[in-house]
Amino acid sequence: MTFQLGDNQYGKAETRLVRVDRGDTHSITDLTVTTTLAGDLTATHLTGDNTGVLPTDTQKNTVYAFARDGVGEIEDFALRLARHFVDSAPAIERARVRIEQASWDRIPVTGHSFAQAAGTRTATATYDGESAWVVSGVRDLTVMNTTGSEFHGFPKDRYTTLAETSDRILATAVTARWRHSEPGTRDWQDSFDRAKERLLTAFAATYSMSLQQTLYAMGQYVLSGDDGLAEIRLELPNKHHFLVDLEPFGLDNPGEVYLAADRPYGLIEGAVLREGAPGAGLAWW
Amino acid sequence: MTFQLGDNQYGKAETRLVRVDRGDTHSITDLTVTTTLAGDLTATHLTGDNTGVLPTDTQKNTVYAFARDGVGEIEDFALRLARHFVDSAPAIERARVRIEQASWDRIPVTGHSFAQAAGTRTATATYDGESAWVVSGVRDLTVMNTTGSEFHGFPKDRYTTLAETSDRILATAVTARWRHSEPGTRDWQDSFDRAKERLLTAFAATYSMSLQQTLYAMGQYVLSGDDGLAEIRLELPNKHHFLVDLEPFGLDNPGEVYLAADRPYGLIEGAVLREGAPGAGLAWW
Amino acid sequence: MTFQLGDNQYGKAETRLVRVDRGDTHSITDLTVTTTLAGDLTATHLTGDNTGVLPTDTQKNTVYAFARDGVGEIEDFALRLARHFVDSAPAIERARVRIEQASWDRIPVTGHSFAQAAGTRTATATYDGESAWVVSGVRDLTVMNTTGSEFHGFPKDRYTTLAETSDRILATAVTARWRHSEPGTRDWQDSFDRAKERLLTAFAATYSMSLQQTLYAMGQYVLSGDDGLAEIRLELPNKHHFLVDLEPFGLDNPGEVYLAADRPYGLIEGAVLREGAPGAGLAWW
Amino acid sequence: MTFQLGDNQYGKAETRLVRVDRGDTHSITDLTVTTTLAGDLTATHLTGDNTGVLPTDTQKNTVYAFARDGVGEIEDFALRLARHFVDSAPAIERARVRIEQASWDRIPVTGHSFAQAAGTRTATATYDGESAWVVSGVRDLTVMNTTGSEFHGFPKDRYTTLAETSDRILATAVTARWRHSEPGTRDWQDSFDRAKERLLTAFAATYSMSLQQTLYAMGQYVLSGDDGLAEIRLELPNKHHFLVDLEPFGLDNPGEVYLAADRPYGLIEGAVLREGAPGAGLAWW
């Protein structure tokens, strides 16, 4: 009876980096960087021979050292790091660098003061020695429509108690990731701004018969606004808001008082693809 | 050997309420409400006689039922609830209602679409059957200055390794609570807006020799902008940003690359009082 | 119009320390230490003069350095640190050191292998230059009785919907803190073991008409088992378990299937005092 | 320019269920259940036609209703639910049910009292209408060796600062999942107990040159103890413990005082396969 090593990877998770660019006014870049490497790492698993194992501590150091030259857009920074690890570490055949960027607004009192804003921008770059691909995204973009959402026509069985509704609150915390067709340098900021704007717009403007319909509408609208995107994946938790029954208190409740529930929650996941776009089979989640 | 019941209180924590006001455009009020009651509750503790125990479930129901009439400012809503519990439940002598309000921005595509923003507004109203007092506040207001902060002149002992610095990042997540001199109806929104604006402005504009100095400046500036405030208390975690030593990599680091640390963190707490303001001895934390 | 500094304190929160004692078998002490100092700190608040401010970085260093001599019981370690700060830092008049200790079991394969267990032991020592007091405790001790709990006889009003029950699940996550009458050296471990055992026993053995009754029984039983304790305070969230209505599916539910709710939750807080015990007025929360 | 729907699925996440079995002594089963369905769901995405969408509310109801008949082992309960959704909902072609089970110990005072213990048991069953597969596992099993761990022989580059070590603390929080070769009924509890015991034993007993070596040893030892397992996947965060430099305080530190770091952390992921085991290509993560 014998065993073998299967898929494996390793890296440094959640290196916290803040870069300050100092001029007449300052700007800040607030990142959490996770580097993940794969390659011929059988030796360390089977015998503890670490000849091929670039330490995760070195990966962390590299993140900080590379930031000395400037970070720029997180997609570019992730690509730089991913290429570096594959090109310089002999045993490493694939590197994936995931970055989360916190949002900060200026406090318009000085040129060096900031207040944190909601939402997180994300980017993941993967490089395998030959080709690279870049996925941009957003996390924790919490949105709500107080009307314009129905849900009915679903199948009923023995376990159905949900009433059909022609008017409900629809709320979710958007996690979305969109894959660029080409890894080459783009205007990432402009692409991001358009995608985020379109996520918000499509969420708001879609008269929704299901959260799935909203998901598809959001994905399609993002892709249709940027020819450089091949695919988008969305994860939309359905943050349920239940109309509270006030009848026991002699009160009606015409769509005014809701209980916002934590758990359980619906979870809708789906992808929208541009037909004929390259790289449909990539494992980029 | 005998024992006795000491201070005690009970209530319902974290009732999640979203109220929708529907007109040509909708507006939402997103609250987490905690009610806490105290009074003559010896019987339930000693014998399980619940004659005086207004159930926490009823407290939750009351929150939802009262919202049917509208919520308005959270200070008013907290006061309404606190007065109700004391006035209607015979055994209850003191009620404290704490509300946290999530921030939402409009998505300017429809009149009924919203995106969650950073920061939380808070209010606590306490009523003891005779007098009431109201504390307003903010939580999780995360701010950073990339310069304008020094720290030196501190005592050195055997355990000192911290270097003095004439230029460091100063970052914190502000929790602040300010007590109103009178519980009567005010323009709470205007008062809140001024206080928050002044917290941001004082944080940004204060050239800081210590986070304590910044704390006092923030508190004083809030009080000086609103004659209706008696006192303010601030909790300011010092979110350390350490300049990364890049020398091992042959690089300098002229204030550009920082490690943002999680733990441990400094924690600075302090109050600023208006001289002669009423109610200095109130236990209102 | 003038302002003044009110109560204030500062310190280093959540210093993470693991000490290893190495002999034939190893033992570990896994602590999170928070030090809080107060004294004459007006200067730093008003002018940024840090002459009296022992840096929080030095406080952290002191925690690690003191651990070199051994930690022992967390009550003793907290006392050592609290006395040191007051005795050595001229401006510091009161120090409070709070320690949380994680629980680890041995993996009985080697003498140096451990697996983390549930529950956290806590201790807080306060020293003001003259007297000291010590509070021991436990956090996150989650317990459940599946029967032996009733709740009825409570007042009904317009907002009551809760049904009376003669059999319900009672579950809570115990936070308890007990104050020792004398700060002098005790067998803290023995005292802790007895208190924890009695918390569990009293929770289990009390036939409960209200969570308040259970709280008092737990507190009284802890005090009655240790003459060295003056007072105990408990915080008991009521972790509601709701019987699921299975009637829509043609099923009964004789106390078998429950929904475990997150929010809102009841929160019961109370103290039990030994009559005539010293220090009843201490602010030791 | 046209778009198409890609992979998609939906379900109800984190339904909280506690089942009580009442006899002379009671027993409890504390579960968090996530159901995820996939199938021909194009209509709801493109047009909002919900004919095929079994509501997530119904999925939740089904979880509770099925618990009325008893839960048994979580692997069996997950399989029952997965088969039900595929067999009864026409549009659903694949169901995945993930269950997390909290650990509770008895309080040996009554037959109906329990205290929560550390660690979480997990199971995921997937059914596609023809075949089923079952993955069991554990989450948050936090373990530490205070010696018996080295790390050296790794490649050095410009960014290396990590010193080689022949004695370090090795600590991790194990997430492990093992796939059963056959979905048929097994003695899941016995299989789980053996796997968990072997994870602990292999972690403790492996003299480790890298966390990867420990990972492989743990995986191999689990598989070698249970012929019914085809594969195991492990995620091992390297919970770094750094020896504190006490030299500035005139102290040595012979492996006694450590700083337990939060972030960043190493993250080691890998699989061990039984050679020739079926289903190597299954997407079961």
C-alpha cells in the first residue's frame, strides 16, 4: 500500500503593507498581500529537504522590498511579485499573488490626513513561467434595494412555507472578480472604476425577479462596459430582511419595519462569460 | 455566612432593525438596538419569581413596534424606549437603550438603492424615572496622518528600546461618546454632524507630540463647537505602523514602506469636560 | 468657556506571550496581556510633554522581560507587573494588568506536544501604590442544559408574544470574575479550579425558573466554596434555542429540533457579594 | 458581442440546528448546515423565471424537518439531504451539503448538561444523481510542539533574513478533509475518531524539518489507518512563535519567551493520495 503527494502549494498569507508617497500632498496604499507558490516541492514533503522551499519569511521580505520602488496599481504589483518568484526561485513553477486594498478618503484639512472608507478592492495575478493572468475585483460591497424585487413562481413541495412576494427588500454584500483577457499593462484603475460603477448601477437598476437575475445582469453589464474583460464571477449572499409581524400589537406593517437576519442566508454564486474569450478553463478562483 | 445580590441588570442585546420610509424616494434607518433594564429584581434571582421581569423577548417586540411610528433620530428613539420601559414596567427603575446606526449612501440611479458606508453612529439614552441623559457618539472611525506626529521626551528605563521619533504615522480607530447637557429634544443630526466633522478636523490639524495630545485636542474641539455638550470620552487605539528595515536588502526607506501591525496596540482613553457642566458624576459609559 | 481633562488612562493592549518551561516534559503558558496605567498625565494631554508617559512599547517589553523569570500563576504575574509600573514610573499612580490565558491539553505522545482546549482563564490585578486587589475569572465557558429550565410568571403587556414554558433549553457562554478578599499570595490554581468546577456544577444542578436564578445560584456556590472570595460578577448571554415549528410539514416536534439563534440575545448581568466583605466599592470591572 | 452564463450554484448557508435526543440521559447534536444546489438554472439568471429554483428557505426547512427523524452521523445526514434535493427537485442535478458539528462534553452532574469543547468536525456529501461522495474532516484543531522542529537548508537570495534554526516551536490550526473511497454507509464515528487521533499523533511524533514534512506525515498516517479513505487534504497555517530578543534588557532567552504572531502567517496546503484510489479527479474541495 503506497501513497503519493497530491496538489500542494504554500506561501505567506496576509502581509500588511502601507506605502506612503510623499510630495506636496501625500497618498497612501494600504495592502494585505498573500503570496502562494507551487512547483516541485516533493522533497520537502517526503524528506524535509528544503532545497526548493523559498521561505515564506523571504516572500514577506520581498513584498516589502518591492514596495520600495513604488506599488502603483495592485494588479501590476501582484504581477511583478508573481513573475519574480517564478523567475528567481528554481523550484517554483507557479506563483499566485492576491492583494486586498483598503479604501481611504482624504480628510480635506491637510494633505496628509485620511479616513478609511467602506469596501475593498482586490487583485490576483498568477504566473506559471509562460503565461500570466490577472483577476481584479471587489469585496464587501454591501448594497440594498428597498423595492423593485419580487420572488415567486418557484416550485412548492412538502417543505415549502415561503410566501410568494411581489415586493421585497433585496440586499447583498457583493464579492465580484473579473478576469482580464490579457495580462499586459492596462489602465487598471479606470477598469476598476468602471466595473465597480457598473456593479452598483446594475444592482440598483435591475428590476429583479430573483437574486440570480440580478447577478447575471450585474455580470453582463460589467463585461459589456470593458472589452478587456473575459469573465466575471460573483458571490452574492442574500442578506434577508424579514417584514416583522406587528399584528399581535394591533399594528399593520406596510413595508416599513424589517428584521435584518444574520444566519442562515442565501448564497448565490455564478459566472458570466464573454463568448469566445480566451482562457475559459483557467483555475483562477 | 450569608450572601447578597449586588448590582444587576438585564436586557436584549443587538436587535437588528431596518426601517424603510417610502415616499417618492425611500430612506432607510439601519439599527442595532440593545435594551438594558434594572430595578427591583431580587425575587427572580433568589426564588425565580418573575413577577417583575419584563421578558427580553417583549423588549425586542417593543423595539419593532415602536419603529412602526417612525424612528427619527436615534437619540429620540432611544429616549422613547427608555421612558417606556421605566414608565410601564412596575419593577423597572432604570432603562438604558443603546443604538448603533450603520451608514448608508444613496446609489444615485434610483430613489430606493443604497450602498453601505464606513463608520457607525451611536446613541445611548438612560432614564431612571426622574431624569434622563443622552450620549451620542461614533465608532470605528479609522483615520491616519502620514506626518505631523512626533513622540519623544518619554522616560527611559531598563526596558526601553523604542527610539524617539520626530516623524511617524499616527493612525487610530476613533470611538467617541459625548454627553448632552440636557436630555431634551435637540437637532441631534446637526449636533452629530458637527461633532464628527470636528473629530476629523482636530485629528488632521493637530500637530501631535502624543496620541494623548491629539485625544485632548479632539475632545476640546468637539465641545467648543456645541454648547449643548457637557463631556466627551474617547478611546483611541494606537494602530502602529512600523517603518520596515530594508537595509538587509540594500535599500533605504525614507518614510515609505510600513508594516501595519495588529497586536499589541496602544490604547489611549480619556475624557474632556466642560467646566461647571452638570452631571459630572453620572455613570454613563 | 474652559475645559478640563477628565479620567484618563493608557496602556498596551493584547501583548501575545507564550512561555515554554523545558524539563523532561515541557509545559506552556499562553497569555494575552493588557497593561493599563493612570496617574498624573495632564502634561501630555495638554502640551504633549511626555515626561511622565512610560511608552506602551516599554510596557510590552516589560511583559516579555518579566516572563524570563517565569510566569507562574497569572494572578501573581499580573501583580508583579502592576507593582512594577507604579513603583518604578514616577508619574504612574495606578496600574491594572489584565491577562487572558488560553487552555491547552497535552497530546500524550511526547512530552512537548499540546492541543488547544476550550475556555479562557482570566486575571486582573490592580495596584495603586498602597493596596492591590486581584480578580480572577473565566471567559467563553459555553454550557447548555437541555431540560430543567422553565420561564413563566412574567408580566404581560401589549407587546408580549412570548409563551410561558415549563421546559426549555438553557444555554449561555459564561463570563465570570471573582474578587479575592486579600491580594496576598494564594493557591490561585486551586482557587480557580474550584470556582470553575462550581460554576459548571451550579449551572447544571440548578433547576431554573429564570437565567437570573441560575446566575445567583452560580455566584453563591462559587463564593460558598472559597472563603477567600469577596464578590463575583457574572455576564450570561441567553443563547436562545427556539423549538422549530414542524407542523407545516405534518410533523410534531416533541422537544427535539431547535434553531440556535445568534441575535438578538438576552444578556443577564449580576453580582453576588459576601456580606461584610471588604472593598465593596472598588471599581474593578 | 454576446455573453453566456458560466458555472453557477446557490443554496442556504449556515442553518443552525441543535437536535436533542431525550432518554434517561440526553444527547445533543449541534450543527451548522450549508446546502448548495446546481442544475439547469439558466432561466432564473436570464429571465427571472424561477420554475427550477427550489427556494433556499425551503432548503432550510428541509434541514429542520429531516432532523425530526434523527440526525445520526453527519455524513449520513448530509447524504440524506443531498440525495433528497437531487431526487425531488427536477431542475437540480447536483447537491452538496456541508455540515459543521460543534463539540460538546458532558457536565457529569446531570444527564442533560453539557459544556462546549474545542474543535469542529465537518462532513460534506455531494450527489449528482448517479454517484455520491463523502468527505469528512476537522477544523480549528490547534496544536503546538515546543521542540522537535527544525528549518534550514532553504535557498537564500537577496531578500533572505530568516536564520536557519535547529529548534523552533511548530504550531498550527489544522483543517483537514479526507475523502472516503465509497459513499456507502460506514462507521463514520469510528473513522473520524481514528483520523483525528492520527492527526494528533502524527503531528506530535513527527520530527519535523518543515511544516510540509509534517503535513505529509499527518496525511499518510491518517490514510494508512483507514483503508476506506482515498485522499486527504490539509491546510496548515504556520502560527509563528518568535523568540523574543531579551538582550537589550541584559537577559538571555534560552527558548523560553516567545511572541505569538497573528499576521502574516505561513500557509501550507497539500494533499496525500492513496495510489490507485478512485475518484482522483473529483472537484470536492
